[in-house]
Amino acid sequence: MAYRPLADEIRPTSLDEVVGQRHILGPDGLLRRIIESGNIPNLVFYGPSGTGKTTVANLIAARTNRALRRINATTGSLSDVKDVLADVGTMLAPNGILLYLDEIQYFNKKQQQSLLEVIEKGDVTLIASTTENPYFYVYNAVLSRSTVFEFKPVEAADVLPAIDRGMSIMAVRLGAELSCEDGVREAIASACGGDVRKAMNAVELLMNTARRENGVLRVTLADAQVVAQRSAMRYDREGDDHYDILSALQKSIRGSDPDAACHYLARLLEAGDLISACRRLMVIACEDIGLAYPQIIPIVKACVDAANMLGLPEARIPLGDAAVLMATSPKSNSAHIAFDAALADVRAGKTGDYPRHLQNKHADSAGMEREQGYLYPHDFPHHWVRQQYLPDSLLGTRYYTYAENKAEQAAKRYWEEIKGPDF
């Protein structure tokens, strides 16, 4: 008998057996109601691998009278699409075709465009799946003719029943009774990272390698923890996960949550992405702590330099210091906002000529006015003197506002004493 992976053998045969996705497949879920109606529109399934996208597509195919055709966009080509479309209206597909296009993000614009005419007429019902955000990777014309459903990582508690079924199947396959140490099921469910396929692969490996004693398979927690090691990581340096983790890290530090900051930094470093972690921590220091604690910038720079010198895994130590320090530091984005406002004016053409007294007098040629009237601030008390700096067209413009933190308020009080309260 040909080998059949456990993940394939355990694949659900009804919607009730699908693990997770209650938000769309629960008793009142919209996708469930669509499937049960039998009137299947073009669909795009978006979510991580191992969350049931292919399974649900198979269940939809089983409920229709249409011929099912599958193309994996990672290996498929335009000729594969043409071969499928050639069957439309023939004896091979008298009622039309249900085309399941897996990993549609790997099809380029031209390949996706080739589907438009037939899916618009209804000869072909398209079910496309992708692990990437479809609004970035699926051609707009295809997207506008489809309904998008997001598949979410499966909660550990929802994976447990699938693990039990998988273990029962494996026990029958191996012809032995099963003895599991406490915590094995939970370790697998927790470590699979919401990917049921990973959980089934772990179950299959554990039971195939379990020690057999008097006809009993002994599955140990130690073995389960080894199999599960690092398996929960979901990370693609060119995909959504990359930007989602970086965003979560920055928002956690900005939100002054050191625990969440450590969590997301740990996920970055466990994936080996030291460069992205260092760059984002430097951005956070400048953007989110800023003038509330200006010394943070050289401190974080020193941590980053140390991390790059040490390399992983030791780099986690200085980077962890930086993340916790920034999460617990006062926050200010006042300088960042001020500069962006100035940049917006420059890009909008709001510039104007430089005030004469700010121009470079050494660049004046013969016959030009040489007396600029510039007042050298260091010649005056407190190293300041009132004079115009902005161009005439921007006179009176305010970009920077002192934030409500100790450092900036101290600076504000200092300048109010020198410049006056209306400065």
C-alpha cells in the first residue's frame, strides 16, 4: 500500500470536522452558509498554512457538480490554466469547472488576467488560496470578482481533538496500544503555532519512533518537546509576518509594555533576523522616545553595536536591554511630528527665499550687497538674539510643540525665561 501522510488521512470530510475557523464556519458563519446553499461564488482564502484552506476547498468541491481542477501556482504556468479552460463546455466538465488555485500570489498579473473572462461568465468558479495579504498580491480585477475570507491560526485547544484522532489512527496503523505521558498532547498543540498540519506531522513522527514495550507504544514528553522545538515559528522575511512582527514590536514599546516588547523581539531573534531587529530598535529610539529621553539614541546604538559584534545567540542580551529600557522610558514624538510637518511643506513647494542675513556672505560676488545684518547669537547674553530665520512666506509657522514630558518641559521653561512667554 502506498504511503499516505497522516495529515492527508485525517483531512476532514465534513464542515463539522474542520478544526478552528469558527468565525466563518461556525453554525452561523457566513462561509458555512454559502457552502450549504450550494451557490458558490468566486472565493479567495487568505491565511497561514495548515489552517484548513485546502480542506474547505475540497469540501466545497464535494458539494458541487462541477469538475474539480487543481493548480499550484508555485509550479503551475499559463499553459496549465489554458488546459483547464479548454475543458469548459466539454464532456469532461459539462456543468462547469471548480478551479482551486493554491498560492495564487505566485501567479503574475498576466497569468491572473487569463482567468478573468471565464470567471466573469460563470463557466469557472475560482477558489484561490494565499498565505499573503490578497489586497497586495492578487490582481484587483480578480479580487473585485471574488469574496475574501480570512483563515486564522488555530487555537491550541482546538487542535487537541485533531491530535487525539491522529494518535488513534496511528495506533491502528502501527498495530499497537498507545501510552502517552501527561503533557504530550498539550506540548504538540501549543508548539504547532496554529498549524494543524504541523501537529499531525509531529504526531506521526513521534509515534513512528516511539519505543514499543510489550505491544505498547510509549510516547514521552521529552520526545514531544524535541519534535516541537521551534515548530511554532511563523516567519517569512519577505512576507506579511516580517512586517507584522516589526510593527508589533514597535507598537509594544511605544505602548510602554516591556513584556510584549520582549515577546516580539524574541520572535524576531528566534527566526535569526538580527538585522531587522537592530534597525527597528534604532527607529523606535528616535521616533517614539525621542526628546523625552534624548540620551536613549546613543544608548540603543551602543546596544545594537554590541549585538552585531556578538552575533546570535548572545546578541539577545544587549537587544533585550534596549527593548526593556525603551518600553519603560518616557515617550515623545514631538520632533518627529515637527520634522514631518516641515517636510510636507517643502514637498508642497512652500519654501521661499532664504532671509538675506542667513545667506553665505562668502559666496557674494562683486557688486552684491555684502552687509547682511546677521546677528551672531554667541555675542549676546544666553547665546540668543531675536531675528528671523524662516523664509518670509513661512513667517510665524510653528512645526514643533513641546511635549508633556520632563525633559522637554524643562527646555520650554529655560527658553521662556530667555525669550519670553510668547516665544
